[in-house]
Amino acid sequence: VQLQAFGGGLVQSGGSLRLSCAASGRSSRTMTTAWFRQVPGKEREFVAVDFRSGSSTYFADSVKGRFTLSRDNAKNTVYLQMNSLKPEDTAVYYCAASERVIHSTRFRESSYENWGRGTLVTVSS
């Protein structure tokens, strides 16, 4: 499975961006897809997960109510819509996917063996 994450950019505080995670080589319908982010010098942190192709979604407390997930199965793509962006959302965002994620470990980086290159999101104050 190859993943490609894109859609990052520079946006003002309060603005919106939509990130895309496009999968190839395997249908995204069979996978759990997650987003993580990393600020230089800090550990990568969980942002959101589309568990088992839309059966449920979960968000980190820091983004709950501002970020949403959606998917387009025809395009094998999962989207992370980010609204009301804050400067603290600035990070490199990564998408990850796996068919083997279990519910209890859906937040862990180690649960995902397929990763896309990151896309940089910069929120200016």
C-alpha cells in the first residue's frame, strides 16, 4: 500500500485546510486510516482516525470539534478537514493506514505499517 498525503500549506489563524490521504495498491475500504502530526523536536502525536473504513471516527481532544474526517471510496482517499486552525496546529501531518489495527490500539503509531510522506501545515497568528 502506498499512501500520499497532500493539501498542506500556509493559512491564517481561524482558517481552514483540507488534507487528503490517497491510497494505492489496496482499497481504502479495507483499512483503518489515521492522521498524526509532528512538530520538530517533539514526538509525533495522534490527531484522528477513521477506524475500519468509517465504522467509527476518533479525534484527539486538541482538535475535537474543529477537525472532521470523510472518505471517498471511489478515489481511495480519506480527507481531514481542519477548521478554526490555531498556530499550535502547525506541524507536519502524516497519514497512516493498516488493515490490522484493533480498536484498543488505534491511537498508536506502532499499529500502522503504511505511512505517507508528511505534508506541512503552517498556521500564522
